[in-house]
Amino acid sequence: MRPLVTMRSRLPLALLASISAAALTIGACSQDARPSTSDSAVGDTAATDTPTPATARSDVAVPSAVDVGPTTTEAGTAETATSEIVTADITGTEARPRVLIDTDLGGGIPDDPESRGDPDDIQSLVRAVHYSDAIDIEGIVSTEAPGTARPELIREWIRRTDVDHLRSLGYTDLMTEAELLAAVKTGTRDRNGPGDGRSTEGSRHIIARAHAGTGTDPLWVLAWGSLGTVAQALYDDPSIAPKIRLYSIGDYNGRSNSAARDFVLGFLDDHPDLWWVDNGTLPVQSRSTFEGVWRGGNQKGQWNRTTFLERHIRGHGTTAGGEFSEKLGDAFPGAIGPPEAVGALKEGDSPSLLYLLSPRFGDVGDLDDPTRASWGGRFRRATPDFPNYYVDLNCPTPAQCQATINRHRVDFLDHWRDRWDRYDEPNG
């Protein structure tokens, strides 16, 4: 039996230190906190609805502080970082990344088997389907924790999106409903780490699709829940490491299956080149860059998280030929928390998608370099020992990390609005 590698086995001590407030530096983070010309003042808005960071827990290992201030050579000096990043050459603008989505869609209302699922994941899944002309979705895996693995709900929301109707209107580059439904697989159904005899349809699918590509044509694994299925795939076949790029939405998701996350962190010991954006590294609420997709930024008028849903999503879509009683836009669920976001557009998992869409549609970002600004956030290398392991910037407050996403709020919502309008606007 292969021994389970844990995070605390041989990782450098720098990765095992708790975050110290005295070690945090503003650095380039403050540059991304500046709003773009289309944004309102980020600071005022973000400060009103961003919770105070949780105190670092001594029993949770987190990356230590890394200075990304004026001395950095990757993003320029603090004074020039933003302009240098935004005007950098854009790479891969016409690339169509190969994508596998690993989601815990399900359990939107705790312990309610009739719940229609986690609104965050549903909102992001619908976005992914709408952008299947820009990404090749090669898998949608249902994984336990913190939601419940319910692949039937994934299939339901794919059918509700009625992508074949959009194709009939001339948007023929979108994937077909049949292709999307065939991509749905079942992954890990518990909250344990990987091990012998624990392979699933989902973990085997990750391995198969990874081997279908190469290091220059990688499989992008977007983890919207726990890392249970991803960890099992790496455990069963470590040789896929150079062929995948992992972008995980962490925070509570990481804590929900800490054994799986510990395994993936420990995996870096023997596979230091594993490419991983760990958005929302532990401890919970310490940075939470991904929350910038709904917190802060320009929340005025149509760009407000509740107003946008009511004005640009409600009433759009179809009933999928009468299969459902409501149009997609009317069934589209609002968030169930926190209090200021109830009933709103939240899309907590969408930064992973926005990172891939940003170079093509936003003219900002570089798929090969998460240290550059993008719709999906901006990150830093956690340690030189692991050159492709990226974590949240060293921001004094979560609001400043979140500003690396919400400064682009108008741009990525404007594009999302146009996608919903497709139901009423035939192509050409």
C-alpha cells in the first residue's frame, strides 16, 4: 500500500508557519486595489461588506508571508506594477482551454434532500455552459464536501440552460447538450483523503483526460468544492501532474476535506512543478481573493449584485421545450448567504472561469502567469521551492486581495450580460 503523504511530512518550514500580521506587506496588492476607470471606489464598498479576517488557527498550516512589494521582479515596482501588468502582451487570446470542472453542486440547504443545490455552484455552472464556445468542457465531476455530490442536479441545470436552443439561434460554437451531459461523472462521495481502492468514475476521468493532453496543452482542473477527487487522481497516477493545471476555490472548501487538501500540498514534495492556483488559502477568511467576484467593486445601478440578477438574468432563457415550468433566468437561484448577498448574484466559484476567459475577452491576463492581473484575480508564488504553486497576495486585509478581481467587475459583468441577451438576439 502506498503511504499517504501528508502536508507535514517534508514540506519546507516556511509553508508550515502561521500567518503573522507583522509579516504582511501591502506591496503590489495595493496597486490592484485601485479601481479602474469604470469602477467606483473599491475601498469604500469593500470595507462595508467584508468581514474581519478570522484569527489564524495554530492547527492549520498556511503559506508564510512572501514579500511582493517594490523589490519584486515579476510584477515591477509597487509604483508601476498595475500599469505594467495591464499593458503586458496578452498570450493565448484565441486559445480554447481544455477544462474539467470539479463541483460539489448539491445540498444548497443543509440536510434538505430536495434542495435545488448550492447556488454558488449552479450560478458558476450556468456561466461555464454559456462560455462553452471559449472553453472545451471535457468533464464535470460531482464531488462531496461541503455540498453533497449529486450529479443528477448537474444534469438538470445543464438541461435548464438549453444550450441547443442557443445553437439554433446561430451560436453554433457552443457545445451541445449531449456533449455536456456525457461529461458529467461522479467523484468522491465522502470527506476522506485518497487511498488504495478509493478510485471513482470522476478520478479515473481526470486521469484519462489529463493523458489526452500534454504540458503545453494541459487539462485545467477547476475545483469548486473539496479536493477529494483531485487528490485521488493524483494518488492513483502521479504522472498526470505535468499535464494538469489546478485552480481551486479554497477557504471553506479546503477545510471541508482537510485530508485531501493536505495530500495535494504534500504531493508538492515529490512533484514540485505541479501547477496550482490556491485561491483562498487557509485559514478561512484570511484572504479569500475569490470573494472579489461579488464583494466590492462597482456596486452601483445595474452592476449591483442584486440588481444585475433582477435586470439581466430574470426573464431570460427558455423552459427547455416545456421540460421545466420556469425559464432558466427565473429558476436561476440567488445566493443563500452571507446576509448581504442573500438573493443576489454571487458566483463564488467563477473566478476560476474568469481567469481563463480574461485574456480572450478582457484583454488582460496571461494563462501562464497568475502573478499578472486578470479577471480571476492576481496571485503570488508561495515559495521558490514550488515554482508553480500560487496563493493569494499578501494583503493586509481580505478586501485588498478581493480588489484584484472586483476592479474588473464592470468588464466581466458586461460580458456576462451579453451572454444572457443571446436568448433574445439570434447570431447574425
